[in-house]
Amino acid sequence: MNKKIDNKMWVDAIKQSIAKLSPAVQVKNPVMLVVYIGAIMTTLLYLLSFFGIRDENAWYTLAIALILWFTVLFANFAEAIAEGRGRAQANSLRSARKDVKAKKLKSPENHEDFSEIVSNSLKRGDIYYVSAGDQIPMDGEVIDGVASVDESAITGESAPVIRESGGDRSAVTGGTTVISDWLVVRVTAEAGESFLDKMIAMVEGASRKKTPNEIALQILLVTLTIIFLVVTATLLPFSDFASKLAGNGSAISLTNIIALLICLAPTTIGALLSSIGIAGMSRLNQANVLAMSGRAIEAAGDVDVLLLDKTGTITLGNRQASEFLPIKGVKEQELADAAQLSSIADETAEGRSIVVLAKERFGIRARELTKLNATFIEFSAKTRISGIDYQGNEVRKGAADAIQKYVLQKGVVYPEECSNIVRAVAEKGGTPLVVAANNKVLGVIYLKDIVKNGVKERFEDLRKMGIKTIMITGDNPMTAAAIAAEAGVDDFLAEATPEAKLALIRDYQAKGHMVAMTGDGTNDAPALAQADVAVAMNSGTQAAKEAGNMVDLDSSPTKLIDIVRIGKQLLMTRGALTTFSVANDVAKYFAIIPVLFFGIYPQMAALNFMSLTSTRSAILSAIIYNALIIVALIPLALRGVKYRELPANKLLSRNLLIYGLGGIIAPFLAIKLIDIILTLCGLV
């Protein structure tokens, strides 16, 4: 975000801070409502001083009133700047949403028979046609065609994605643009209820509701405020009685009682609580994840079991050739040469990796296809074999049982040694492809699932935080166990079916765990609906997106780990600032209370260990600090406490040490410094 936009956001936040002085807004935050009422009361006390009704020096009462108003404004500003970030994101998204002409089809089979209507007139169930250059008018499910789609307006990712009918990549989002080919789409959302509309509403905070944790914390803060209200209310009659009994001094003024209440109430966290939640939502949106509720983010922070798909999350998603394993009597180079020949026309990632490995190991370069006069045998799910026929030669590669059947039909014995190699590769978690040339088995290509760099370290970090990782895969148990060991996950679910995933989640939840998982297919929908944190891929099916409580716009399976970190950071930030705020109140209590009773009990001067100049300087210093600390902590509330991979008990100990001890020390130092400045300036 450039400087110009930043400046505009700051100006807008200041305006919003003033607008939020409305009683209707202030009543939503009970703790700051007390400050708001205190500001009004001290302002009235100042105005009454013009009529000779005063309980303190007029300028002193005015100073207290102004500082309390600034305290309210600073709290408003913290919330406004957090909301401003959301509005900036929403404006960016809104620019991607335009009312465009949509080609509504009468029949999905006839692309020429359509009527042009405005996109917001489309209704759920309508069918429309889009081709290269068209903007997708409304969220939907592809029912025919395949096309390349630019989703950069929403995801920020410049690389186009493929959307096609059937499978797990059939969902399209309104506001994205078709780059090539065409699609027939069935609308899955009403106007105003599209994915983009929901996202704009969420980032603007228009539909953000307080989470259960926020409500619970607010109840605690209100309870503390009521306790301090009762305590301070009793000081007025008690000080009047004590002054008469002691025969010297006077009762504590109403102005000082109000200022004392504001200092002792948990105003710091009360002022920042809302901005912490909004900022957490904003950080999630910056990661290109749309949370359907604030509760989902908090649940992510409490997750202790993580279910992760193997393909694309733990492994690169494409198996790579790693070794050529010839049988006895066959040279490795001969096997590599035949393997490369059988893979020349194979455009899969596995096929290309075989060509590359043969080139790297033996310098074998791909042949000139025109010179070979070759016929290519394409892979099919039925035969599970591919290969090449050229100049009277036959080369085949495929699954072990398929090649075995192939050579047996040719009247050739399938070597036992090859079966042993296949078994050894499978035990390592690899995929064996057998190569045969001219009906002779040459050996095995070892295809390996490549575990992503750094994944093992990330799982170790999660383990330190007390999070258990479980890999989900359709592989057989032997292959799954090998990959799980290499990746460093805690457990795995092999040959996973929708029912098995659902049963696994329910089992962990029954034991009191919070479970998170990610998915993109219709078969993932039941498990996503059951999980506490369910991240659906934006590229996935409508069923998966509707079942999840978060949608990853980037469709990156590894995003789940980042979501957990953002959720934990939100909880850490709220806990740290609550600890700091409560510790602040304790410190201010010991700093101010003794000074208030100097006039009545001179002996209490011994408790003035900070050597504060007077009651007025103590009160002024305390409420000035009370206002400024809110401003000082706004960046931390927006940025969040630095995330660390530590178990909950260690995080608690660390927060108590840093924010608890810091919250006690900071007020003593700051109040004394402000007291010195006020004294030197002759203001007290």
C-alpha cells in the first residue's frame, strides 16, 4: 500500500474516531462507556465552575476532562484504523466486481441461443456461457467445457488456473476473467450473495460478530470495571468521614474519584479488544483466506490436530523418477535409454522426469521424433501401459502387473527378480514402473513422491506447539508409512475414504480435540462439515466451499498451517494485551492510592515510594499515561504479538514474564516521568 493511500487511511480513521463519539456506538463497549461517561461528567464539572460550583481547580478539572476525551478518541482510533484496513481491502475487491452483460442460455447444449442480461439479474440455477475475454458474471459450477481463468483480481496470483466440468476444479468466482476457450456455468449464488459480496462484507466488518471468547473476555472486563466502580464510589463518603475523624484534610474530590476509576478500570484492553479481532481478520484476508466467521479464526488458534492431504501439501504433488533399477544382465544405461524412449511423448510430470533423469545420468538426449518414424502408445486407465513402436522395436512401460500380463501374453517369462525389485520400491513408499523392450523385461523405474523442502521442520514446529499432524492419503498403508516417516508427520490415514475421514475427525473430537482439515472435492464435504476448522479450496467444488468455514482463495493446501498460526497469533495478542492491561491496573493502584490520602493521613507519605509531587500531579500523570499507552499499543494490536512455536504452558509463562512484569513496571516509570515533566513545567 502506497504512502498516499496510507495518509488517506489515517485521515479517514481520525474522522471515524470523532464519528464514533456517538452514544449509540459507545454503549457497545461497556468499559469505554465508563470513560465516555467520566469525560461527560468532568466536562459538566468544569462548566459548573463558571457558576461557582466547583470541587477542584477549574483548569485541573478541564485538564482531566480533556485527557478523558482523548482516551475515548484514542480507543475509537484503534478500532477505526483496523476497520480502515478492511475497507481498503474491500475497495480493492469491489473494483473487481462489475455489473457486466451475461449470456444466459436457454439450453446448456445450444451456446448460440442466449439472451443478454445484466449480471446482477442472474438467479440461482440459471445457466450462462462465457468465452475468452469475458468476465465471469456470477459464482457458479462449470457444467461443460474447460478454460483458462485469470483470478488475479481476487487472489492476486498472476498465473491463470484451469477450470473444467466435473472433478474438484469446477467452481468459478464472479469477477474473474476467462483467458481462453469457453465454459457453460450454472449459477450457485443469488445477486448480493456471491462469494465476492460475502468477502467484501467480511473484510469491511459489516457482518463481523463478537466471538464467544471476545464476549467472555468482555464480561470479565465489565465485572472488573463494576468492582472498581464500587470501590471508588465508597472512597467519597469514606474520605469525608476520615477527614472529619482525623481533624485535618478534606474529602477526595469527585473529579479525582472519576479519574481514579478510569485509571483502575481495564481501559487499555477495553480500548484495543475490538481492533485486535478486526486486525486478526485482516491478517487472514491478507493471506487470501476468507473466514465465514470470527469464531473460525479463534477455533484455528485452539487447533491441536491437523489433518493434511499428502498430495500437494506434504509432497510436491507429482511423482518424480529418482532411480533406474535394472534386472541382472541389463545395464542401467540400457534401461534408462528404453525408459526415455517410452516417455518421449508422455507429457505428464512423471514422464518428463524420466526423460530428464536419463539425460542427467547418462547424457541421453530426447530423440528427433520425425527420424524415428514412431507410433506412440498413449497411457490408458484400462491397460495402464504406455510406450512407443519404432523401426520394428516395441518399448513399453507401466504398472508391474500390467507389464507382467503384457509379456506373458507374448509368451515370455516375467522374471522373479523384477517382482522383488517392485516389492522393494513399494516398501520404500515409491511407485514402481516396469520397462520392457521387445518383450524383454529390463527393470524398474523408481518413481518417488518428493516431500517438500522444509515440511519436516514445519511439522516439528507444530509438534513443539502441541499440535498433532495426520497425513491423509489414498496410498496403500506401506507407501503411506514410508512417506509419513520421511515427512515427519505424527500419524497417517491410508486408503482414505470419505467415511474414514469423517470417522477419524469424530473420534478425535470425542476425545476433546480441536480438529482442522483442508479439502476441495465433493467427497471431502462431509469431513469438512464435521471439522472445527474446515478450509475449502476456492478451486474446489461448490459442495466443499459450502461445507467449510474458511475458503482459501489461492487453493494452496499448505495454507492450513498458516491459518493455524494466524489464529494462534490472534489469541496470543489478546492474551498478552489483557495481561498487560490488568498488570497496569495493579501498578496504577499502588502508585496513586497512597497519594490521594496525604491530606488526611500524612503518615501515608511513607508509601509514596515514587516521590510523586502531589495528588494532582499523581492523578494527571496516571490518566495521561492511561491515554498514551493505548496509542502506544495500537501498532502491536494491529500487527499482532510475534508468533513463536511454543507449547501453551511455555507461551503463558513467557507472556506473564514479558507483558505481566512489563505491565507492572511500565506505569511506575511512565507516571514518574510525566510527574517530573508536569512539575518542571509548573503545571502542578
